[in-house]
Amino acid sequence: SIFEIGSITKTFTSLILAQMVEQHKVKFDDPVRELLPPGTVAKPSGPEITLLDLATQHSGLPRMPDNFHPADPRDPYADYTPANLYEFIGKHGVQETEHATFLYSNVGVGLLGQALANRASISYPQLLKLEVTGPLNMNDTVVKLSSEQQSRFATGHTTQHQTTPGWSLDALAGAGAIRSTAGDMLTYLEAQLHPDSVRHGSGEASVTIPSALKLTHELHGDALPQMNIALAWFYNPKTRSYWHNGATGGYSSFVFFNPAEDSAAVVLFNTTINPGVSFAD
């Protein structure tokens, strides 16, 4: 069965970033402004928000954009387009907040996914397949379902156990658009635990993915109470586990992996556990 994984998508977006860094297509300290269409946002007078800031939730951007007004609350992200995203960032600006601390931002990681897709000149779903799911042979981990996959898509449920449609994401796909299976997610976690064991294919992405996986595990600062953050992954120094959770309108999810204990787990649930959820942190 296929489920929405919500904000676990953010770890895939961070792995795409690490892949493109390893392939010398971007650098961590590149200003995100440089990956947006010309004229989107003015160059600030001081330091700018970088790709690394977005991946580590230290950009200072708010959780959600202030121009987010969904036409259909049951599918709230469907009509939030790149034009809306660029309008928001144009007004907000990209000056780096001095001494920025951890602030969980869906719009920040959504912006990262859109910016990386811009640099690659392909869509986010295509970039996901090129850089991550293709090299890892995760064929059921997608943004858009095929007709065959649609037949295996578990029906989502609200907290009141009423059926609800899946979510469609456009500009903020990098923050929460991915659907996957338990089997594919275990493949993903096995790669996290043993990156050097990932088999190399013939393409550039297959060659760089072991080093890119390791890059996503490097810690970059504090996050939640008594937690650190790597590239999107939260890290619990007490248990030495990396983890992330997710939630959409009808689904909840959780993954962790612990290299020290060589253990990992995934939970996918076709009911949301938080009313009024807009991705989980």
C-alpha cells in the first residue's frame, strides 16, 4: 500500500541538495536568490539566506507564507503555485536573520525544492527520481501516482475517521509531496544506515549518492529542545538516532535510523493524528 509521508519529504529534498553539492552543481553557501527567476527578489544589503540555511531550518522564514489562501481546505496546497511562492519571497526578502535560531518552516524547504528544480531545469518530481529514487531503486516513491499505483493508494482519514482525499502539492512539493510504501522506506533507511553498501549504477547520481547520504547526517546546529539538526534530519544525541515525522490531511508517518545500533523503523498510517494539520514538525 502507498501512503503520503508528509514532512519526511524534507529529508529527500535535503538529499537532493547533498547530491547536487557532491556533483558541484550548487554549493551550501549559495544564496537561494541566485536559483530563483531573475527579478524575483532584491539582493539584500547584508548576508543572504543560503541553501544550507533552508535545509537546516535556520533561514528565519516563517512556518507558512502569508499569501497561503487555499480554495479547497481538503486539498490546501493544490493551488499554491510557484508564482505565489515567488510573490511571497519577493515581499519577505532573503536577508539572513542575524543569529538565526531554529524555526521550522514549510515554506523554507518548499522554496529549497523549487530552487533546486530551477537549477536542474526540470520539475521537482523529475529531480527526485533523477537524484534519489532512481539510484536507490525506490520505484513506489513518487509525487504523482501512476494508474497502477493509484489502485494501491490507501484512503486517507481525518481524526474523526472520515475519508478524505490525498493532497496535491505544486510549489511546496519539496516540503511534503511524496508518497511511498513501507518497503521503499525501509530501502531508504537501509541506505541511510549503510551508505557505502549502496550499489553504484552507471549515472552520476548513483556514483555520488553514498557520499551525499553521509553529508545529510552531518550536524549543523540546535533544533527542538535537546535535539540537533543535520540536513533536515532531527538528531537525538541521547539515543543517537536520526528521525523525522510527517502528517497531511489524512496520513501520519514516522521514520528513524540509528547507525550506532544498526537499527531503523518506519510507521505509515492512513489517518491524521493532528486536527488542522499542515505538515508535522
